[in-house]
Amino acid sequence: MYYPDLGPDCQIAVGPAVRAIGWLERGKPFAVGPVDRQFVARLKQHVTDAGKWLPVIAMGPHFCDLGACDGNGGTSNVIVPAETCVYVAPELILHYVETHQYEPPHEFIAAVLACPEQSSDAYVAKLLPFASTWHLDEVGVRRIAARAPEHRKAAAEATAQAEAAKGHFKW
Ligand SMILES: [Zn+2]
């Protein structure tokens, strides 16, 4: 599922304000280099947030095919609004950065560092100018953001149950 970095389309978004990021594929060149730890930490927060803002249900898993790893997979995406555009990346971007030394474009790094918490009021305010990308109006954008607490709660409960199950097996 390859899309060039900073191109106006990717699997879950197409439009003049869209900037695809991290849709990597074996055999296609991508930038490699050291990235700021703070950026990686912030990126991880966004990617792993169960309450992240997403306009569509997962469209099927992508698997890393860059090699030299265990072929990590991911079904989700992450959306990072900025001043004049909105970045859209697969959740695998975190794996690409951590394992394959992928160095995303600097404008994306800056946008991640400046991005408010997923689905927060500040996040929604930054995202609203791009709502039409997903054929949404303000109500639609806010409706998705409003589900964040229940998604986070469900994820926390699932984690707690998995931990409890582990404890049970040890016992
Ligand atoms: Zn990999």
C-alpha cells in the first residue's frame, strides 16, 4: 500500500489538503535518519491512543514488508492536523520509525510535536478546517471525537483483563 510522502492521497483520505506520510513499501525509497526522541514519544502517544480521531473503521491490516523485522502489522491510522494541511499516516509509521530508521519529512515532525491530544477540543479545532476531506460537517467531526472516552475506557478494560488473565495462568 504505497503512497509517496506528502502526496495528496492515501488509503483513507484524498484531497488538496491531505498529506500522506509513512505509506512505505519494499522496493520504494524512503528517507532514513536519526529522529528526535521527543518526536517518537509524541508519535507513540498519538498512534497508541485508543481515543484517536478516525473517520473510518480500519480498512484491513497492512503488514510491514521492509524486511529485517518480524513483519509487524497494523490496521489503524493516525491523523495529525496542522495549519494548512492534514497529515494521514498508517499506525505502522511508529514501527517504521523505531525499527527501520524511517525519517519522516520535517514538517510532519513539527506537526506531531504541535498536535494537541487526540480528540481533545484543541485537536478538533485544528481538524475542523479539513472536515470536508471526509465529507463531514462540524457535528460529524465532534461526534467522532466525543466517542474517545468510551474507546479509551474499553481499551483500558481490555488491557486490565489481559493482565488479569496472565496472572490467572501464572496461578
Ligand atoms: Zn518492519
